[in-house]
Amino acid sequence: MPMELEQLRQLDAIARTGTFSAAADELHTSQPSISRSMRALERELGCELFNRSRNHVELNEAGELALKHARAILAEERRMRDAFDDLTRTNRTLNVASVAPAPVWRLASRVTERFPGTMLTSETIDDEQEVERRLFDRSADLAITRRPIGLPNVVCVPFMVENLFIYAPATDPI
């Protein structure tokens, strides 16, 4: 049986907890399962990894070497998973720079409706040139401006028109 990541996790748990039973409890598995797994790992590596006593196990020199490499492999696996989580999050997140908040609200509902699982982050910026700059330097995926941007490689479509009204009491001097 080829070496598996689970065996490396088990080796690490045994080293931290001091017994196969405690490692099994921590990993929510059985002690006999861990014992079989460690015997298989020892067979694959061609040497014993533990000094075993009745109620305790201790890594021997080969076990310490195996643990050092196991932890490096597990750390690398964690970095790989984190990188893929970041990639998934980045690919499913749209960053929006906008000159007004209302279009972002409408855009958010449309995006979640048409692309479930996609997240929207936004920043409202008063300076229209700054909004455009964010689009050009790719710190924003979408830009919402008050006027069309007529440049190559940029698609610009009308999105919404705001009709706003203000009300005040008739007796108010304003």
C-alpha cells in the first residue's frame, strides 16, 4: 500500500499525544486502525518508527526523521489547499469600484441571481477618474461611472437611471 497523507497525519498525532489510543481519539478513528496503518507505513519505509512499551510509544530516530518529513509534507498540503481556496474565492469574487452605492445594490442582486456563489465586493469612490484607474490597473473587475468610457478592450453599457426626488414640508424655508 503506498504512503498516504492520512498516515502522515496519524504519525503527527501519535507524536503529539504520546499514544496510539490518544491519537485515535483525536482523529476520530479506532486504535487498531492506527496500529495497522503505522505497521503498513513501517513496512513501506523498511524500518520501525517507534519504541513501543505497554502504555506508551515513543518515536525512535527513524520515527523522528519520518515525522520531520511528514510535517513538511502536511504543511505543504495545507499551503496547496489554501492556495486553491484563495483561487476559488478570487475567481468567484467580483470587485466593483463605483461612484454611487445604488447601482452596486442592483448589480449585487443581478450577479447573485445569474451567477450563484459569486461574491461581490465594492467600494464607493467620489472621484470618477479614480474609479476608472481601478478598472485599468485591475484592482477592480467592474467600474460604475456617470459617463461612458470609450476605450478599446473595455465594454461599456448603460446600466440604470436614477430618478430621485426630495420632499420637505411646505412650511420649511428651504
